[in-house]
Amino acid sequence: MKTIQSSLAGTRGTYGYFREALEPDGFTLANWDYDQGYLDKKLDDQGMVYLRIPVQVQEGELDAADAWLEMGTPFVLKHVYQRDVEEDIGYYSAVASAVMNQFQEPVDKDDAVEDHWVRKAEAIVRDLEIRFE
């Protein structure tokens, strides 16, 4: 994980406003409960590297458009998932295995983030800083 210092930390707005502003850029609400969560943007094609902006609810419940949120410090996160493929186990075994393994923990939840991902995330954050001034 690599934090990105920015002026986004402390930015306040409604969930509806943040959603409308960020969804077109590929951000989604992830790992949330009613008083905190993350606005995530996938940076790679494999779904392993993310720009993540933490949000804390100040008023309301997070999935409500009128909930007031405050952004935290953005960071880049890299997950390395298990990629082993079971071969020749039969159709029904493969389906059962897929159902059970879809919730597997990553091999490494906090793998080292390469510099090019950090630079890409910093550029996105700079753009967001201008947008949310």
C-alpha cells in the first residue's frame, strides 16, 4: 500500500454528489458499511491494483444519496489473488470449487505497488483535486 498525499483528505460532500462525480471515471463504492467505506478505481486490467479513497459518514447512512461523507487520504493497493486452476476435475466438481473459492482471501492483501501504478494514481488524484476545489 502506498498513500498519496493530497488535498482530497477532508473534502466533504453527499454520497450522491461523489457518486455522480466519480462513477463516470470508474470509481465504485467498495468494502462499506453504514458509516465508512472506500471509493475504488481499478487501475489494471486484472483487477489487482486499485486507487482507494476512504470515506467516513458524517451524517446519514452511506448508501443513501443524501448521506454526508468526508474523504480520507487516498492510497494505492495491490492484491495478489490465487490463480491456480484445477484441471480435469469434472464439471460438477469445477462448479462446486468455483462457488467455494470465489470468496478466497488474496495470497497477498498488500503486495508492493510498482512506481508506475503510483504515478498513475497520483495523476488521477491531481485531477480529482481540481474537480473538488
